[in-house]
Amino acid sequence: MTRGGTAFGKPAQPEPPGLADRLKALRHKPKTLAALALVAVLGALAWATREPETWITVNPTEIRIAVGASQQLSVALTYKPRFRFRGSARSIAGTVQLISFPSAVDVAPTTMATSGSAPEATLKVTGLREGQEELILAASNTPTDQRSWQTTSVRVVVTR
């Protein structure tokens, strides 16, 4: 005859250890603890770098020129592959456009397509009248997809 699922006279199965008990037991197993910590760190790095990123790089980010003077502005579309850090990013081919309508400066050209061999666009900014402008630039490697466009801005101060 059995009672409660165990044979008569046999002790019942002990409860499995809870999470707190298991964590306490890990304190006495440094190799297992180190392996779990390494897995957690690698998982966090993979999670942080899981998505590819695309952004616009401009140089310089602020321009100060006199009326009638010109300065070059370099614009590049930068891409970081999946599971890599931003340090491994590279410039890629795409389309660069000026999407603001400045009145104190003239920007030429306003639209430029870059290639894989020359992924950086160079724009010429010329001061027309004294004042401040914000040039808003957009770039995309797939211009037909509206979600692929990235924007940035450059502050321009024109002085006498």
C-alpha cells in the first residue's frame, strides 16, 4: 500500500533547491561563476551592437565665413555592419541633398550622388550676406525608400 505516491516507509523526495539556494551554491564554484559572467557580458555586447546603423558625417560641423568667402563642406554617409562597433564603420555610396533653403549662404551643388570609390561629397558654401544659417543635409544609400534618409545640420555664421 502506498501513501502520497511513495512506497510505505520511504522518505518523500526533498524539494528542489530554489534560485536563492542555487546562487549561494555558485559562490563556491568560481569557474562556473566566471563562465556565467562571461556569457552575460558577451550577450550584452551582442545585444548592444545587434543592429546595423547608418548616419551622416559632416566636417566641419560649424562654419564661420566672411561675406564673399567660400569654404568646403565634406559630407559622407557612414555605415556600421551588424554586430560590429562604430569604429569599424565605413563611408558608403549614396545621395546627399541640401533640404533647407538658406538665404545668407549659397551652397553648390545642392544634390550629389557619391560612388563606392568616392563616397564623400564636397559642397562649396559661400557667404552672401551677414547672418546665421542652419544647413540641413539629408543622405541615403537607397533614395527611393523614405525610411532610409538620414539628416543632420551644420551651423553657418556669416560675418563682415
